Amino acid sequence: MKAKSVQHQSVVELHRGRITVPAAARQAMGIESDSSLLVITVDGGVATLEPAQVVTRDEWLRTNPKVRAAVARAKAERSSGSSMTAAELSDIATSG
């Protein structure tokens, strides 16, 4: 197994909780200006930074396996007639 290269660099804290990550570390991580980072902390106060991919809520809903499975079940129930739309329920409630 190849040993990983470890570098130590200082990080300067700015005001309002913002930090500056040194250019060499940003390049090694493949992050650019205004990138989102995931901060992972463990017992003892050790923190790591990882590039994070931010997706919109709609994109997450379209790609999340649990959501996709629930939508597929709902479509199957709808096509089999075992469920109704809100409009259908409203029509039943107001027609009486």
C-alpha cells in the first residue's frame, strides 16, 4: 500500500468564523473560490475538510433512491386504482 503524503500548513481564521485555506491545500483538494466544504470533526477536536457537492432540493429528490422508489410505488398504486389524487378526494367530499 502506498503511503499518503501528509503536509502541515497553517490556516488563518478571519472574522465571523471564516477561514483561509492555503493555496497549496486548495489545489491538492481540487477546490476553487466559493467552493463548499464538508467539515468532519471527531473526538478530541480533530477536524478534516473535504470538498462537498451541493445539489438543489429538486435534484436531490430526483436522484435519491428512497424518493425514486416511493414515487414508483405511488405511480403503481395510482395506475392500479388503489389510490386517489387529492383532486379526486376533493370531488368526492364536495359532491355529497
